[in-house]
Amino acid sequence: MSKHEFFVDMTCEGCSNAVTRVLQKLEDVQFDIDLSNKKVLIESNHSVKELTDCLKKTGKDVQYIGKK
């Protein structure tokens, strides 16, 4: 599995809950949300495009930072 870091413009617990909801719909995904730094670390075999598209379903600004 690869680890990828994303910037997600989260401002509150509701935002991080939205990220949790969309990521839980994917299979074989482990993730950690750092709300204070607006970062999400995802461990998955999904492509960066799939993960980015999934995170964008929250309606938040999403940017791929890179592989960890």
C-alpha cells in the first residue's frame, strides 16, 4: 500500500467528519486526519486521482501534497 498526503481545506469537526464519510466508502483505505494542519494522510492501493476525486466529494479545496 502507498501512503499519500493531501491538503484538504477543513475548518471544523464537521469538515473532518465529511472526509471520514467519503473515505470510508472506499475499500482497503486507512487514513489519518490532521484537522489543525488541514492534512489527510491516506494509505491505500487506490490511484491519486481516485483519492483526489473522492476527497473532492466533500466540496472542499483538495490538493495532493505527495507520497509519504
